[in-house]
Amino acid sequence: MFWSGLYNALLFAAAFVAVPIYGSKMLLTGKYRKSIGPKFGRIPEDIVSRLHEAGTPRIWLHAVSVGEVTAAAPIVTALRSRFPGAVIVLSTSTETGQEMARKLVTAATAHIYYPLDIPRVVRKVLDLVRPDVFVPVETELWPNFLRICRERGVRIVMANGRISPRSFRRYRATRFFWKKLLATLDAAGVISPTDAERLTALGMPPSRIHVVGNAKYDGLAARVSPELEREIAGVLRIGPGEQALVAGSTHEGEESVVLEAYREILARRPEFKLILIPRHIERGDAVTELVRRTGFPDVIRMSAIHAGQIRRRERVVVVDVIGELFKVYSLAAVAFCGGSLVPKGGQNLLEAAAWGKVVFHGPFMDDFRDEKALLEEAGAGITVQNREELSAGILGLLDDPDLLRRKGEAGRLAVAANRGAATRYAELIAGQLK
């Protein structure tokens, strides 16, 4: 009770800081307006009616945002195949995640927002969902929610669990807290043996930990299709034979490097295109202005294309809308994955590799070491330190199209060969329902 009381006292204190900050963002930008009511338990009637549907078992999966939704999607599909009559609920914390979930996870009975970790709100939403099992995707653990689940006899199974080196350092410093929280889990399915070792070090009994693999492999490999590629090519008016560098999930400080590398590529290949996809779409204005300042006035934003503008001769496209990254990678001659030339831990290389693309990235890949190792072994992942190495590496592969194709295909096969984790997660969850 002591730790629960301390946690809730800290939560109450944090609210005094958070409410003015998030309130001003809502008023000025409109952000969080869609989600704030549902997070306090005010769920729309049409969703409430779906939650009242009869069916067993009742399974609640939670995926924080877009990345976790990608992992949750094939697990939901596998669960629906195993339990056709189940009520399967998928929650997200972010509005972008919710938008992606509604598009991608059609096998779910209902999509909701995860409630704020306030006991009264948690109980209200649990009364509606009435889960037999709760499945947090990756490492998303909220003390009040898990405690109340345990009080109600709800089984708790982590899926696609992973603990990055940065997170592990933070968790280890507060091991006394995490040990108690991890004790609420009936089972934890994790991506790799390293993640299992880290959970054990934090105090979770090894008997409850299962190395299952990465469900994102299943989701990505299943989504690759010629129809998706044709769709996005039509939107951006990228014709057959046109080549582009797709720089995805870029952070501040990386776009300037990519633009300078692109300038060097243009000197040899004047028709080459560049598609920039910043990690945070709210940076669309800043990235577009940077493109112009760097000497590329012929730039168009994808939000403008969606609003009716047609891309004509613009050689640079800035993708400033949610949910397009995976599709746009299909248009790449070569890809660059951001969050890696600056110390942000990297981003998911597999999205481009699933399309058979060679992926360049920087040295800061701490959060995606397994993915990096997989593609490096296949020859489809290449580490660069700076602009010179990036432009030289891309030009070298473009000058040898057979090598580029072989490397890309090796990466695609490596992703495909690792499928099957989603079915194993469904089995782990089903085991807790018996």
C-alpha cells in the first residue's frame, strides 16, 4: 500500500504541471482534443455498444502508438483466427496510434483509448471492457491499472516485450519499484534473450518469461503488396523507372545531412528524387523551410497533395501526414532510416527491408540492435557516420544495380524468414485463458 499511495501522490502532483501544458496545446493546436474525453472514460455510445457484445474470451490488447500497433496487428489477427467468437479490444494512448489502429487492425471488435491511470477512471473502463486477459504490447506498464486488473482476476500477459539499453539503465536505478510491478504479470513474451535477461535483472521470475520473437516481422511482411505500392506511387506521381532516396523517421539535425548527400547524388544523377519523412509530422513546416534554404525550392508537402495539389516537377517531397511511412518505403531505390545519425536510439529498419530495400543508417541504433544485426548479416543494412559516407554508399550501389537488387532481396528474405512470432504470442495468451 505504501508504494501505491506514494505513486498516486506523485501522479496527483504531476497533474498540476501537466494540465496547464496539455490544456494550452489543446487550445492552440487542437492536439489531444479527440482523446482527452475517452481517456477520462467518456467512451462514445457506438463503441460502448460494441463493448457490450457477447463473446468469449474477452481480450484487451494495448499498443501505445504507431510502432506498437504494427506489432499488435498480426497478434490480433492470430487471436481472431484462434478465437473467432472473441471480443478483442485494442487500445492506444496517442491519436496517431488510434488512427493507425482503425486502418490496420480491422479484426478488432472495438478500438478505444487507454484510460488515464486514475483508479476511478480505470475501474469505469474495465467495467465496460470486462477482459479475461489484458495484453500490454511492448513495455507499457501502469501501476493502478495493473493492480486493479489483479484485484479483478484479470490475467496479464506482456507481448512483444522489449527493454532498450536506455530504458534498462533507468529501470535498474528504480528496481525496487519495477520488481513489484513486474510481479503483477502472469507471463511476459519478449523479443530476444537480451530482453529476457533484462527482465530477470529487474526482478521478474525467469519461469514467467518466454522468448517469442518480434511480431513486427509478421505485420510488415504481410502488408507488402504491389497494390499498396501502386497506390502510393499514384498519389506522389512517381512513374515507373523513377528513382528516389526515401529518408524515413528523420530527426532534427539529420535532414541537413540527407539534403547535402542528396545534392552530391544529383550531380551524378540529375533526375533522382528525394522523399523526406520526419519522425514528428509537426516538424513539417521547419523541414520544408530547411529544404528551401538548402537550395531546393521545388518542394511539395504530402498534406498539400492530400488537399488537392498535384505534384508536377517537384524533386523533393516532404511527407507530413501520419501512416504513410511504410507505403512510401516501397518507392525507394535506397532508403535511409533516421534517429540514427543523432543519438535517438534509431528507428525500425525492417519497414524498408520488408520491401527489399537496402537501408542506410547512422551509428546510434541502441534501441534496434537486433534489427540492425539481422540486416547487417544479410548485407542489406549499412552503417554510415556522416554525409560523405552516405552519398558515397548510395552512389556505389546505384552504379551496381545487380548488387543493389541482391542485397535488397537478401534483406527481404531475412524479414520473411523471421515470421511466426504473432502465432506464438497468440498461443502464449491462450495458455493463460485455460
